[in-house]
Amino acid sequence: MRALKILGIVLILIVGFVGYQLRPMGPPDGTNPPPLADDSDYLTNTESVIFNGSRDEVLAFMADPGLTSFLKPSGRIPAITDVNVLSGTWGEAGAVRRVSLADGGYTAERMLESNRDIFSYQIWDLTSWSGRAIDHIRGDIWYEDVGDGQTRMSWSYSILPKTGLLSGPIRTFLKEDFHPFMENGLNDMAAAFNAQAG
């Protein structure tokens, strides 16, 4: 009898936790970003591509039309439908924006660093179903001159799970969803840049 009571309490706690995680969530207001973690705590995927142009030319192209215009839905990653700057000027450290997604979800993003070498940002308050296991994401884009007038652009997504127990599913998410999302976005962007560069 006691075992049944304990089992009942455990089931109630599990149902309550799952219900809380799956609760409807409105648009984030961009406040209270979680603290960044140590590099070793993140699970990371990195992609790179070569542009047939100088770093300054690639940076100008990154500003307009920008990477987001080349990102397409992939697996459990929905399409971006809108971007609204909530504070600051996007592209400058400290700026915050809200991204609206095709599945009705949102994310909040803030700029961490932006210069000729690196573009770093943090994503949190992921309200889509696929983002509920994620505490936050750190994104880093950096550039390297590789000679012959070419520039390598690398992009990493580093995910901090809400708990270490979710590391396995997050690794699968990175491999099956983020990898093609990032690779296709970079390849499409490089193809567009290289075509206009001649």
C-alpha cells in the first residue's frame, strides 16, 4: 500500500513537471538572459564555408542581406518569420531582439560581441517544443583569411541543456537538425556571395 502511494506521488510529480514544460508560452520580453556557462558545459556543432572574397566584402554581405535570410527550416527547427529589435542596435554588443518562428514559437537573442573577427550572440527563452530542453544557446561566427583573396567563415551553435540528463537527445538534435540547418544556410549564403562576386 505504501509503495502504491509513493508511486502515485512520483507520477503526479512527473505529470506536473511535463505539464509545466509543455505549458503555452508567450513572446519573450528579452529580459533576464541566463548566465553563460563554461565552454566545457556546452554541446557544440560547428560548420565552415569558403567565400571568394575579402573579409571586408564578406562582412558587408553579412550585414545585408544577412545570414537569417538564407536559413531554412530543418527537421525540428522551424522557419524564421519575423525579427523585432527590443533594445539597442542589432549588431552592437548588448542589443536584444525577438525572433518569431513559423510554428508559433519565439526566441530571445542578445549580442555578446561584434567586430571584424567574431560575431557572438546568446539565444534563450526558446518557446518551441523542440527548444524546451535547452537552457540557452551561444552562437559564434568568426572569419579567417585563407589566402588567394578568400575568407573562411565558421559558425558554431553551443547548446547548454537544462539538465545533463538531456545531453543525449541534445546531441541528436545537433546532428540531425542543427547540422543541416547550419550547413545549408552557410552554403546558400556562400553560393549567393560567390555568384555576385563573379
